Amino acid sequence: MSPFGLERVAPGTFAMDATKDPLRRMRARRAALILHSKGLTNTGPARAALATRWERDVDPDLILDPAERARRAGFARHAFYEGLAIKSAEARRSRSARKVKAAAGARTKTAAPSPAPGAAIREVINGAVPTALPHD
């Protein structure tokens, strides 16, 4: 393994170990931005299919004019993503409440105080039966 995170996989050939490269994420993001800037992402067909789906949801019989159908599809899409945001917020709130509850429970559960060091030995020396045995 080289100091640059490159691993020799064959004579004269190196491969990047993704877990060892701290700049991997930055390089991948830069590459994605370059693709987007050149218009090479090819997301057009997927976007068109999704827009058609929203339009079919609001007007399955295609009786509305295209402008009204597109307007309603926009509202339906917005409502869908608002619903996802609400579910996400509820999940975060629930997760946070569980963490707070668990932390509060951990604070209230305290162990019984341990006897002073050598207390059991002193009790035996004094002739009493020890109430607590040493742990070690």
C-alpha cells in the first residue's frame, strides 16, 4: 500500500483503496459536478417519466387541458414531498425522544454503594459476620 492509498493489484497496476482515501468524496462530488455542467447526466428521460406519472395521477382520463394538468401535477408532487418531510420530522422527533428517555433512565438507575475497602475484613476481625463480601 502506498502512502497515497494506492494498492498494487498486478505488476505495474494500482487500484485506489476507497476507505483509505480522505479525498474520495470530494473527487466524486467534483466529477458529478463536471458531468452536470456538461449536461452528460442523462436525467431527462427519468424526469419526464416522473412528470408524466404525476400528471396521470391527477388526470387519469386526460380530460383537463395540459396547462391545468401540469399545475395540478405540481401541487400533487409538492403535497407528496411535504408528506415525506412530515414523516421524516416525526421519525427524528421519535428517535430523539427515545434517546432522551434512555438517557434519563440511565441517570436514575444507580448502583448500590459499594462498601468501604476492607470493611468485610474488619467485620471478620471484630467477630461479626460480613454483610458484604469484597468483589476482588
